[in-house]
Amino acid sequence: MQNYQLPENELGELFNRFIPVVKKNKFKTLIITFLFLFYFSFPGLQIPILEYNSFRITSLMEQRAFEHYMLFYPRQSWVDIDDVKPALLKAIISMEDGKFFTHKGIDWVELGRSMRTNKRRGRSVRGASTMTMQLAKNLFLTTDKSIIRKAKELLITFRMEKELSKKAILENYINAVEWGDGIFGIKEASENYFNKEPSALTVNEASRLAAVIPSPLRFAPNKNTNYVLRRAGIIRGRLNDVVLDF
């Protein structure tokens, strides 16, 4: 695989891109300054290759394999985004990242709300990760909650949004996301839980799959738990609000 290293002048480019908002918003100033401090610890990436790669072993897959003492390896089979029903894509976006097509990787408003809520509660009770951020973590990092990992996640997110189309990001997301113990990607999930191809999923099944993305190791989409039923119902009510802009 071809490696893609961040050029040295990207630091200046990133700074120039955000300097207008930095002058107006202290919160963004803090976040961006934080990113600059960790910039040169940023690992080499292979982001452009995602446009053409039909399968990859992600960092999260490797982490799960080690957690199981390498007794088994996570399953993943690639599916083209055009072979997935729009209802599934809308279901995921409606619950995970309603501003997916309009933000540039980070939802600053939601991030600010999340930080304030978590500070007030004294623990992490509200997330603010966009789908691009989730993909960056799944592909290149781990579930470790360190501040350094988060900084790298944000930097990878910026790079992905610059190099990849929204369609490419979404396609990689549905193929890399974790949907259960050892289950990665929409093809494995739809076959494992509903015994069918992604193209054959009903709206209800698609909503159930989207419902469990935040907690795939705790909840199964084919089980009628209160968590799954409640979230799937919310998702179905939001489907018409999502426009697939690609």
C-alpha cells in the first residue's frame, strides 16, 4: 500500500483555513491550538488509497482480535455504497451525524455542547463525534480515550474531509463500522442479524442496525430491547429529513 505523509506546509494551510473563526471564537481557538501542539506527532496516513480500496484491516479490528487473544479475527466483507438501500444510509446519518453533508469534519456547535454537558456532569455522558471522526478512529486508531488519541483523530478527520468525497467517507464508514462482537461492516451485519444482503433490508431493519451503532457490543439489532425499539422508532421518524447529497 502506498503511504501518504502529511507535507510540512500543511500546518500553515490548516492554520490559514481556520484563522477567521479563531479570531471570533475562543473555544475554537483552544481546540485548534491544541491540534497544532500535537501536529508533528501525527502518523503517516494512507487516506487517498481509500478511494480505491475494497477491503482493509482496520485498527479497531486488530484491537478486537488482540482482546480475544487472537483466537478469532473479526469478519468484514466490502459492499459498494450503490448496492445499499438509501434508507439505511439515511438511518445512519439521521442518528449519528445529521449535519454530515454540511460540516467539514467537526460539528463545532455539538462539540461545544458536549464539552459543557460532560463538564457539568463530571463524566462523559454526551458524545460529539461526527461520522468522519468515528471513521478516523476506527481505521487508524483505537478506542483509547487519551487526549493524544483524540488530537490525532481530529487531525485525521481534517485530512479525510480534504482528500475524500462525502460519498467515499460514507462508503468506508458503512464498511468499517462495528456492529457486534467480531462483526464489521454492513454486509456482515445484515447477513448475521437478518440473514439477507444489505440491498434487501427493510426500513425497520435498517433503523434497527443504525440504532445500535453507539453500543454494538451491548445491543443486537434483531432483539426487541427497549433501547433498540426506542431508537429505531426515532430514526424512522427522521428518515424523510435526510437528503443524500452525493
